Amino acid sequence: MIRIVLVGAAGRMGRAVEAAAAASGEFEIAARVDVRPEHSQPHGVWSTEVSPVLARGDVVVEFSDPKGAREAAAACAARGAALVSGSTGLSSDDEAALRTASQTIAIFRASNFSLGVAALREALRVALAAVPATWDVEIVERHHRLKKDSPSGTALALADDIRKARSLPGSALRHGRQGAAGPRPAAELGVHAVRGGSWVGDHQVLLAGEGEWLELRHVAQDRAAFAHGALAAARFVTTAGPGWYTMEDMLRAPGRAAR
């Protein structure tokens, strides 16, 4: 049984991870961490801080915010616990803090734990290599009205994949368009965020040539898709040494940790 300390336990993703863990029979939610008052939460061990409920050998799964991610990384490094981090909106300083912690513990970091999104990124790399470099590329993402960050971490990860494949600078990103800006520059990468309703997650990558276009799209219908991926990552880090791991590492590992 893999012991999980769930950070951001009262949130949408926290509840989805707990439900998936209970259904699997392979994971035990040893403690739940959230800033919300304990008396409003369901049964079990609750805390507002990670350290008091964390033991060596535990796996912290966090879906909270940048501050929560940094605190979880520091606590894990101090206690010898692995971390699966899924918070989005991290700054470069936040990312650096997690990477520093990964020198002593296993940290699995992803902006999206869907196995389908991992497949989308692989398909995008193949498509970019197959079509002419003159084709325009645009990203459109949709999420629910309560999502805090924009564009999504997944959209930024897709944009980063495209920039690397096309050798584009960070300044190539164009977040939305307004007014008469003239013809679209060839070395531009459009990123568009849509917010509304209860969309769980929808990412489209459009590759447009002369007289034809190609669309790669992933739609998440339920947060359970992300929860199962996060638990697969938790399973992966239980046998991983100190280091920085991603979905690509897990999917390419011998025996493949995801199930």
C-alpha cells in the first residue's frame, strides 16, 4: 500500500485523486492538507501544513498553488518523501525551488497528468516534423470559469514544444489578437484562452498551410483522467531515485508505471 499525503485535498483535483485512490485499493490517503477549516471536511486526518503529517517514504501529491508546491517540496526534502506536483502558474523561482529539492528526492512534475495529453504532445512533435515550417501554428484552450491561471500550464507546455521544434524565441508567443495588426507574422505562435462554464480541459493545436489544415485535439471529460495519471506518477516515484521526472519519463520507463 502506497501512503499518499494529499495537498489541496479539498479542491476539485484533490477530491478526484482521493476517489481514484479509494477505487484502486493500492493507495492509502494517510493525510489531507488544505487551508480550509478541518471541521468542514470529511473523515480522516486533516492539516493546514504538510510537515506535521508527513513521514519518510510517503508520497506527497499536490494540486494546490505555487506557494503550496514550494512548501510541499521543502517538506519532502526535509523528510525524505517523494513529491508529485501538479499545481500550475508556477514562476521561474518556484520551478527553481522544486528543481533544487529534486537533487535530494524524487520530484515528478507535470502541468497535465492526462495520458492522452502526453500522447497529444508526442503526436504534435511528429506532425511538426512532417509539415513544412511555413505552416502557421495556433493553440486554443478551454477551461472552466473558476480556473485561476491563463493560459493553462498545458497550453504553455505545448507552446514550448512548438518553440523548440521551430527554434522560436519566447517573444514569438501572441496571446490573443485585437485591432488591425496587419498580416500574421510567419514566426508567430498564437495562444488563446477561453474561460466559461464547467469545461474540464480542451486543448487544440491548429497547423494551417495553404489550402489545407490539420487539427490535433485532446478533450478531458472528467478529472478522473488526471487523477489516474497522478496516481500512476505516485507509483512511479516510489521506486525512483532523486531527480526530476516528467510524464515522458514515466511513459518510456521499462514496464511502464502507468496502468
